[in-house]
Amino acid sequence: MSAADDQLAKRVRALGEAVEAASGRSDARLVAKAKAVVARAGERVALSGSYTVVAFAGATGSGKSSLFNAITETELARVAVRRPTTSKPLAVSWGTELPHELLDWLDVTKRHLVPSGPSEFSDLVLLDLPDHDSTELSHRLTVDRLVELVDALIWVVDPQKYADAALHDGYLKRLAPYADVMMVVLNQSDRLPPAELDRCLSDLRRLLDSEGLRATPIMATSALRGAGVPELRTALARTVANKQAMIRRLAADVSVTAGDLAADLGASAEPEIDSRVRRQLVSVLGDAAGVPVVVDGVRRAWRKRGTTATGWPFVTWIARLRPDPLRKLRLDLPKGEHSPTEVNRTSLPKATSVQRARVDQALRELVDVASDGLPRGWLLAVKAAAQGNEELLLDDLDRAIAGADLTVRKGTWWWGLFGLLQWLLIAAVIAGAAWLFSGPVLLSMGLPPLPTVLWYSIPAGTWLLVGGLLGGVLLAVLGRAFVEIGANSHARAAQRSLDEAVADVATSGVLAPVEAELARYATTRKALRTALG
């Protein structure tokens, strides 16, 4: 395989990648056309890359069939006064066998083999097409079909109609990208004197150049007199020998369709989702999902649990009667307590209409940023990716919040220490009270009273009673301060954990699908750049 073949194969593969990526997003007509080019290129190369297919095309009365006969040195093409004369395409090939598979692909049923040994035309398939201006619609459709399939085209014109709009507007102008695989032959040159022939050729050259066909050669022939026929045969032989017509034709097909798709994509830079839009989306989703409520619940739950564990036992029993803020929200429950059949796993309040409106606004802003400069089809794809999971989004957020680590299930080591100290102080209070007030009881029972112990002239029982009470209160106040610090710290940790959970949902449900569309758009553009060579 030559370097040109390798390059063509690479470009066709790239166009195929672009077609796959752009399907359902770019202009359906352009995508279908590009898909057909990819299929046609693969089929053409697979059928017979060694043959060159050249078609003679022309208007009624141009002498196309006569010139075809002169080139093939046969009388196969019908030449008559009645017009149109060529009703079906005719194929002629040279050698020992016809390329039937290739001709079947071209759907040319009239075919003729010119028996010969190795020659300059051995790998040539020459077609005589119906007149492109025929009054028969089927003839024109056949021309249009084969113009899309052949490797090279020879347009035969005559001095009277070489500037005919049916040829130039209908074919030559739109085939300008294929200029280097076409030739225009001015036939019936014997009808013009030399000076007039030169002027006619100059005008034809000017006309073709103005239509973007500078690379298309022109030639004057006379099928009747044989003038120019040897030169045309030589040009055909050179085309066959180069074996580049098929490559150039398919490369032009790829360039044209890739260019059309690239133009449909637009020239603006590929959009990106900036960090501000990401943060805003996570923020409004978190607000709608109840993250502030949960964070406040974590703070209050830590405060309640810490105060209960470290507070003064004489009053903490009141705090125990109040419901736990997190468990009231069905959060931080013991393992297995969540019902697997519940759609809404928590008891968080539903998003308000204002919160939902903010979510909608954030999604719209995301779509606006992510689709900036994109064609309509791609914009709709980005919008569908961003809003496709909107109905399930809040439920997914509720699940994520229910599964987030709120870091409050276990207390901290000093709670136990403070609790032990509080009970020791309670024991001191009880002991002091017993020491102070047990005398009458013991005397009534006939027992001696407890000995009186003074410290700084104050009974030890008083020290124990008052010290236990004051120590318990002071320890509770100190514990409350530490608990408040811990509550705020755990609230911040819960905020981070919940933000991560919300960000995960936002990424999987919104951002990842949108970024996949943007990556698909980028893939399409990159593939088209490769296809364009």
C-alpha cells in the first residue's frame, strides 16, 4: 500500500469517527452524506483498487458517443440522428476479462470487453453515460448517480453549448473540488476555423477558471476527423498509469463532506464548564437537598449528645428527653434502620418552589456556558444531558445525604472522662450530705455519730457537699464550651462531607453527561481535522 493509500485510509477512518460522534447532533443530511462517503470509499477500494473508472458525460448533440467510439476504436456506442441516443450507460474494458464485481457495484449492465494483451488501457473501465440534459428523467438520474461513483470525468461539450447553464450550474460549479479528476473536451472542433477555435477555447478556459476549475485541463477534438483523439487517448493512458484517479476522487469526497460537517460545527472555540458554574450548581443543589438543615442538625446533635455526656447529671436528664436532631431527620441512624423500600430515605423537608427555581436556573446557566457557540443540534444534546436526570436528581441527592459520613455517630474520649468526673462529684455531694445530716439518724438508731472532721474550721462534709456541687457546675460549663467547639468543628466536617456527596451526584447526574457531550464535540472536530488532511 502506497503512502497515498495509507493517508486516504487514515482520513476515511477519521471521517467515520466524526460521523459516529456527530450522529443525532449535526445536520442529519450532512451526516448521512458523510456516512455514505465512508461506505462508498471502503466498497470502492475493496472491489478493485487497480482499475480506473473514467466516464464520458455530455449534453445531447455534443458528439459524446462518437468520441467514445473513436477512443475505444469500436462502434459500440449508438450514434444516430434521433436523440437522446444513449439510454443506458455502456462500459468498455480491455484485457482478458471484465471486472464484473466492480461493474455490478456501478450498476452498469451494458458492458463489453475489448480482447487484448497487456496495454496502456489494461486497467481502464470507460463509461459512456446518458446525456445529462436528456428529456428522460431516468437518464438524468443515472448520470447523477454515476457522477458520484466514477474515479474521473470527461465532460464533452460542443462549440454551440459549451457555456450551457445546465452543465455549468448543474454540474461543473458544484464539482469544483474535483477539478483535478475532470477534463473538459471541446468536440466538433472541425466546425470552427482556427482563429474562432482559439477564441472558443480561451472563453471556455476563462469560464472554467471563474468557477474554480483551474486544475481542470481542456482539449479540442473532432470525433469525425480524428483530431485530438490520439492526444485524448494519451491523457487517458497517463491517468491509468498513474493509478491516482481513484485516490484523488475519494480524497476529494472526504474533503468535501468533512468540510461541510466542519462548517456545520462552527468555528468557535470548544466550550468549557468553568469552576464558578460548578460551584454554583453544587451550592444550589445542596441547598435544595437540605444540606444547611443537616449541617445545623449535626451541630445541634453534637451539642445535645456532648452536653448529655458531660453535663451536670442533676439537669442532663432533661436534655435526654428531647429528640435527637439527626435521628428526627432519619439521619445517623443505627445500621440497617433505613428501609430499603423507601424512595425518600430521610425526613428532610422537600425542596421549596424557590429552591427548585434556583436549581432550574443553575442548570440553564450550565447549559448556556457549556453550549456557547455550539450549533442547535449539539446545544439540544447538551441541554438533554444536563436536564435529562432532573426528575431523579433530588432523590439521588437525598440518598447521597443519607449515606454521607456525618462524623457524629461516636463521641470523643474526653466525654467519658468528664462523665466519670461528674459522677465522682455526685458521689462527693452524696457523701458530704450523708456526713452532715446522718447524725440524728444514727443517734435514733442508737449508733454513735460520724466523727467531725474540720478543715479550715469547716466540716469536711460541707467541703464535699459544696465542692461537689460547685465542681459539677463548673465542669459542666467547661464541658459545654468544649462541646460547642466540637459542634462547630463537626458541623464544618459534615459540610465538607455533604458537599462532596452533593458534588458526586452533580457530577454523575449532570456534569459528567454534559462533559461527555463536549468531549464528543471535541472528538468530532479533531476527527474532521484529520479527515480534512
